[in-house]
Amino acid sequence: MKLFPSTFRATAAFGLASIGSIAYAACGGGGGCCGQSEACGESADQGCALVLNLVDEAVPEIDAELGNLLCAQVDEETMAAQVYRALGKSYALKPFEHIPLAEDAHAAAVRKILSETDFPASPANTLTDEKFVTLRDELIARGNTSELEALRVGAFIEERDIQDLRLVMAATKSASVLETLHWLEMGSHHHLNAFVRHLQMRNEPYTPQLLSQAEFDAIVTAE
């Protein structure tokens, strides 16, 4: 993944001692979380408080393009949580139990960025954009066809989330926004790895559906 110099200049402003705690929070606060632990980013509601606090340091500049992208990102994170909870009723798999909590926290982090602006983010657990309602229903139906397909749906959602977070980051120079979204992308990396690992445990190879093979390989080999 490309690292953003402005992001790390922002981190330096909090002091070097904060870097480890922020990274730890983004990983979900679990022991060995940056290795193969399924806790990576899957139950990060407590740790995400540090990510949320980053946007308190300065009110970011939000223009119309960025505001609309951020509003869509809130719906996307909410959609992911709703799909995972629905599939969790069909399949007793840990990713569908834990990852929705992290998705809730991700949506809250983006909603907090927008809280000082005139852009209306969707309320918690609510989708206001019909395209995400349609996509949610399609993905739930697809995932309910089989356990393997449910895991592929999870991986697809995380690939999409990674792509869209990168689009949002490309639309801003705000160090505060970049810092928050960077760590949300790291969480999505962990989520993607969790779904891919569950497929591998079932001897099921996974081919990326949205990311290039090179991008996908860089994410999975990083863990």
C-alpha cells in the first residue's frame, strides 16, 4: 500500500509515543494482531476510539466532492456491517461475528469527520443511499447460497472498501482525514485476510474480484 507523507507528518504532531498506540488500536488491540490473528480489525470498537480522536485535533476542510465521498463511505461501512450480520445468521463463522463491530466503528469514524460540516451522514445502522440498499440485498442473497460464497462476498466487500477508501484519500489533503482513513484501510486489509484465510482453510483458492493481483498479493503477503 502507498503510504501518505502528510499522514505521517500529522502523526508526528501527536508525538512518537502515540504511533504505536494508534497502530495497535487500528489492529483491534489484540495480541499478535499484525500477524495471522483473526482479531485483526475484527473487534476494534474499543481501539477505534484513538482513530476517532485524531479528527478532534483540527476541523478538516471538506468540499462538495469530499463530503459526498465521505457520506457514501458511511453508507458503505454500514452496508458491510448489515451484510455480515445477515450472513452470520446463516453461518456460524467468526468473521461474521466480529467484523460487523469494526464496521460500525469505521462508519462512526467517518461520521465524526462529517460532524462539523453541513454534509448529512446517514444515522447509525441506517442506509440512505438506495444503491447501497440494493447492493446489500444482492450480496446477502448471493452469500446465502453457500458458506463458500458467503466468504467470497466478505472478501468482495473488503476489496471494494479498500478501493473506495483510496478514492476518498485521493480527494483530500487534510492530514486529519488521511490519518483516520489510512487506519480504516488497514482494518479492511485485516478483514480481507480473514475471509481469504477461511477460504484457504477449506482448500478454496481466492482470486481478487476488484483489486489487481499485484495489489491483492501486497495485502495478503504483508501479514
